Amino acid sequence: MDIVVLQSHEIPAALGALREVALADGPLAPAERAVIEEIAALHGARADVDGLPRVTPEAVARAIPDPHRRKRLVQFALVTAMADGAVTAAEVDAVEALDRALGVREPGVGVLRLVARGRRRLAKAVMRRRLLGAFVREVAGEEGLAGVRKLLGPLFGAGVEDRARFGIPPLAAMGARQEAA
């Protein structure tokens, strides 16, 4: 994933947006400050976090027109909201407002809302589903249906007798390959 995406003239608005997310639940925590400073450093900038401009999500939308950079900014906002280890409803509201204003619709915002509501197990399940979906798409693109069967067969009860049918090598052979590596 590319992380350094912002253009130099977009950095103040972007960092200001991240500061707004961090301030949504009260004073800036050291971990939130560190995230904002690190994102600035990655983009070759230095951030005076306390001196960043106050920005509205709509102003950020005007400052950052590119859809890809907008998506990354919302993802940076997700990280900022989680940086201090406590996700609050106010932080989620700020991230959602930014997401809406930028027209992104980042699925991670819904997961963040689950975490803020104390629904961590459900949030983990949603994340696993998203990750599995990404793996399935990648395998399908590279290996087709046979690859998907190989990946998902064991998850859906494909036991030892089904391994050959799905093209999965015997466990002993897999172990031997790993030892040889």
C-alpha cells in the first residue's frame, strides 16, 4: 500500500483534519500527536501539531480533490482515532464526517464504529471477512477456481478424503516441503 500520497500543498489541510479527529474526544494524546507528526515526516514535512489550522471536512474536500489521496486520508484518520488505544464515539463521528465530505465510503469506518461501541469481537469478524475476501480475490485472479477451492476447502469441511479432490497435497508432503526450505 502506498502511504506517501499527499502533495505538498495538501499536507496542511490533511494534517489539520487528522488533528480534528484527535481532538474530537478531548486534548491531544501523545500517541495521536506522534501519528500526525509521523505522517507529516513521511511526506517530507515537519508538523507543528498545535499550530495546524482548524479545518472542516468540507474545506479538506476542497483542498484534496484526488479520490485516491482522499481515501488514504480517511485511512490515516482511522489510524489517528485508534492511536491512543481508546476509540470514542466522538472520534468516529469526526472520521465519518471526513469520510462523507470526501466521498470515500471507507469500510473501515464501520469497523471503527463497532470498536467504539465495545463490539470488538464483531469488529474482528468483519475484518477477518474483509481479509478473507481480499485473499480469495487475489487467489482467484492468479489461480482461478482451483486456487479458490484449495484456499477455502479446509474451511468448509474438506477433510483428508477431500484433499486430493481439491488438489491439496497430503499434510506429510507439505511438512516435508517446509523442512526442505
